[in-house]
Amino acid sequence: MCLTSNVHTHVVASVADHPFRRYFQQGVVVTLNTDGPLTDGITLTDEYFLAHAALRLSPNDLAQVVLNGCESAFLPEYEKVALVSRVQSELDELGGRGTP
């Protein structure tokens, strides 16, 4: 989901009203995305910062969202497994993935 785009297109009134956090807490596999930096000038970093600041997602929550994106990637299975492994290792090194 692109939080910023959903506000700009009036899908939700504000980021605070966005169901992303509720979906995440209910176990729905959610990902953060952009509608393309050329469209809104929004980066993926902006979306993660917004999710942290406005929706109060913790670093561990955000790490899970990152992994959700990797696990949902349109890649051959062997590439997806390798990607998840690499990203998980990086998150572990950063200390960004503990018990959610």
C-alpha cells in the first residue's frame, strides 16, 4: 500500500485513518510501496518513515513489513528464498528484527 497516495487520492481522509496498522495487527500480509517517485515524489523511505511516525509501527513491525515485501516479490522461488535470507541477515545485523 502507498499511504501517501491513498491520502492524496482520498481513499482515506488521513494517514491516521488508514487501515494499514489494523491489517498488520490482524496478520494480513501487508507491504509498503510507492506509486512511483515520478508520480508523487514519494520514496519508499518516506513511506516507511510515515508508517513509523503516523501509524506508530515499531522498528520490529517495519522489519516484518520489509520481509513481507521480500516474501511477496514476483520472483522465482529460489531467488525469493535468497532475497529473504539476505534481507533477514541484514536486519539481524542492524538489530531491527526481534520478536514482533
